[in-house]
Amino acid sequence: MVDGLVEGGFEAVRDAFAEAQADDEGAAQLCVYRHGRVVVDLWAGQDPISGMPWDGESLSVLMSVSKGVTATCVHMLVERGQLDLLAPVREYWPEFAAGGKGDVTVADLLAHRAGLPGFDPAAGIGAQELTDWSMCTAALASMAPRWQPGTAFYYHSITWGYLAGELIRRVTGKSVGDFLAAEIAEPLGLSLWIGLPENEEYRVVPQFSRQEQPTPAQVATVLGGMGIDVDAPLIRTLLAAVETREAGIALLNTREGHAAEVPAGNAIGNARSLARMYAATIGEVDGIRLLTPATVTQAQQPQTDQLRGPAPLDILPVTHRFANGYEIPGPAHAMLGNGSFGHNGTGGRIAFAHPASGLAIGYTCTNMLLDDVAGPDPRWLPWITALEKTLD
């Protein structure tokens, strides 16, 4: 059963959302803004884990949709002249120059080109240590990159948030969560946090998955079968990240995981807040606009189109396409086509804007379908197709 509202002309989106969620064991929300106002606000499903109620105000962990939220904070600072995309990171974070990273730019960092796709296994950072901001940022500052920065890219699934978040902290004196609260969430009236206050904990519905993910040993076996040296520093780093990722997902279902600031993956919010935030990046929402058109244009410029993964992973197909901190339409995630920018999240979350149409979309879910590399989540396709038809 689907609850909520749609504006006239968007009924097909409601029907498509209902179709997409019909066989979903969990719960989901879909919210769409057009030209600064709500045209779709829907929710469906239930919570089979804790039995908590689910509606449009319910909260869930957003996984890597968090990166798009954090990228918006970064571009607000670029617009204000506090960060320069072409400047070396060391200008804002001097310790980062260690290990041969002195020429890594802010743009390299945002576009997953910095060569830090995971923590050095010797740093001893497992899932529990992800809640220790100082430990994580110090480890990344001292680490040598796993490839020549700028010459290749590979998804910095966990480390990206500490890198971008430390830039925010260095230039503002605020953590990314505090900056988000003061500069975005409070002015727009959003239920959106990185570092959830305890008094909001009762609204969080747990995420779950019935699917098993491959173990590091299984991943190593597959890579080895492709002729890839699994003892290479890059591969050891990525295998350690696989192990940390699974334990990290479990951590994000706890109060400790909600309270920490892990900007690559532990933002907590709902579809209403995501759609409203993205709407305010491309236009005014109740008199508030977060980014100018010029900043949006700069933020969404492709940064990885001429690059492949670092050796020895350059034999693998490219699945991501990045701008300056945002994902843009690519092989796995089409969004609404050219001009779209935002970010998806492990398990099926997605939020993005499409400036040409004035649309901003937020979709959340609690049932994690974890094969999010090969292509778009099947639950997106019906309502994205219906939205595309409203633009014809």
C-alpha cells in the first residue's frame, strides 16, 4: 500500500512507485520537487526487523547518498571562496602533504583520484575505529597514495568522507555534521544529519539485507583468477576495505554508528529532506538557494571520463562516473540523463537533481539490495521512467 500525495500530472509516478515496491519486503520513500515545490511525496512498506511504524517522516541511514550531502557542503565553501578546487589539499591541511601527496588537489580528492581508496592495513582501522575522526584523518594524512594521484580513479567508498570532511573542518572550524546542521538542515527545515542527536533516535528504522556479500577471501580468489596480484599494496588495501565495509554496515544499525560522523555513509534522513536539499541547489526553496547556477555548473563537470582504474585494476570495466564530489550519469546510474548530479548509496538509496527540468529527487529504502555496481537498483526504474514521461 502506498501513502502520500502527488500533484496532478504525476499520478503515473505514484503507480510506478507502487509497482516497484510491491514485492519489497522492506519500506521506501520517494519525494520529488519541481521548481522548488513538492509534486510527489510517497511512502510504502513496513519494517520487518523492529516493527517500527513507517511514514514520510521516518528516518533511515543513507549510506553513500551521504557523499552528495557532504559534496554540497564543500561546494558552498567553494562558492564562498574558502576552498579552491584547483588548490593543493596541503594549503588547507598541511599534514596531508606527507607520503608524496603534496600535489594532490581538492578536485583530485573529490573525484576519487587521490589514491586513497582505503586505509593502509597497517593503520589498524577496522569498523569500530571508523567512529574515531582523529585516528582516521591522521592515517589518511600520513598514507602514501596507492597510485599516482590524478592519473587514475577508484571509488573511495569509506575514506572519501574523512577527506572531504576534514577539508570542511580545516576551513570552517566545524565538523561536517555541524556545518550541515547550521548551513543547510536548519535553514531549510530538514530532517537530515551526519551525527544524529539522541533525541531523534526513535525515528530511525533499521536497514537490513537478505543477501550475502562476498568475503575478502572470495574477492581475492576472483581477482587472482584474473591474473591480478592480490599481494599488491593496492589490492591489500581494497581487501581490507571490503572487510571493514561489512562490519561497518552492521555498525550503522547502532546508536554509536548513528551518533558518529562518517560522512561517506552515515548521514541519516528521509526522502523529503534529500529532495528538498537538492531542490535548493538548483533553485529557490522558500527563498533559500544553496548554490548559484555557476557553482552547480562547476560542481557537475566530469572529472573521470578520460581515466580508468589504477593498475592492476585497469582491466576491469568502469562503472562509476564522477564530477567534483557528485556522481553523474554513467554506466551504472543514469538518473534523469545528462545534467543530472547527485549520489546513490549501497542498498538502493539515491538522491539527485536535474537542473534542466527543475526536478530534485530523494529515494530511501530499508531493504538493502547490495548488487549496486552492475547497474541501477530495479526499484528505481519504474518511477524514473514515469518521471521521464512527465517531461515529454
